[in-house]
Amino acid sequence: MGRTAAPIAVACVGLIAVGTLTDTSFGRLLQVAAVLLFIGAVISGITITNRANPAEPVPGDVAALRPGPFGTQPAPASPD
């Protein structure tokens, strides 16, 4: 989707500017872009939700096997 959005946006600049790009058409282009960005922000704010996932307790044996700070496994505890 992202690969097609940029060429479509560039193609629509000519439609919004209506012919050659002048000071007036550039102002209209900025106004249309601002309105479209605002509409996109409102739609995103309404539709995007981040549901909280409930935290699960980590069993004691699994917690000891978590990777170290550089992705290395800690040495297993000696049974002494």
C-alpha cells in the first residue's frame, strides 16, 4: 500500500494545482494537503485502538532462563 500511495499522491498534485504551479495553486495545494492530513488524523484517532494485554506471571524456572543483556544465556545454577 505504501509503495502505491506516493505515486498516487504525486499524480494528484497536478489535479489539485490545475495546470502550471503558481503561487495561487501552490496555496490551494497546501490547503488541500492540510485538510486531508487532518481528516486522516481524525479517522486514525477514532479507529486505531491499542488493547491492553493482561500480564501473565512468569514461572520461576522460566525466569532463570531469560537471555542476558547481550542475548547470551546465563550459566545454570549449580546444585551445591
